[in-house]
Amino acid sequence: MIQRKFSKAGDVLPAILKKLGLEQRFKEQQILSIWPSVVGMEIASRTRATRIEKGTLYVHVEHGAWMQELHFIEKELLGKLRERAPGVKLNKIRFSTKDQT
């Protein structure tokens, strides 16, 4: 009888993603999921990170006044996001009141 050794999905997933050329896209998607914890409850309740494209994070904002406020702290937010996801190339955040999905 042959005994097979099983691996945890978390142990093999990074190698599979890299082999398929999806590693960077997976890391970018992680930014979308950590957005609420990076910006905090108040901002997260009024915004939604929708996608990353060519180093730009697109964020939907519920109101123009919030969009203006977020522009003032964009560099701080970028720093926090880069710290939490160092493998992702992130150059800027684009805030919009229009849905950008």
C-alpha cells in the first residue's frame, strides 16, 4: 500500500500561483481585502476598494466631501498599504464617487 503525504493548501498555493503567473494578481487582491482594516471602520463604511490597475488602487467613495478628505491622507494610506502588502507595487490611490468596478 502506498502512503501519500498531503500538504496544506496554504503551503502549496504560493508556488502554484507563481507557476501560473497569478502571484502578483493574488497579492493585489489582498489589498482589496485589507483596505477596511488599514483605513479603519469610519472610512471603510464610506469607501470600497474596487481594483488595482497598473499600480493604482481605485476606491469608490460615497460622497465628494469624503473624497476630498481622503486626498489629504493619500500618502499616509499608501504607506500603510505598502507596509501591510510589501510585494504589491502601489503608486497612487484614485478616489471617485462613481462606481469603478
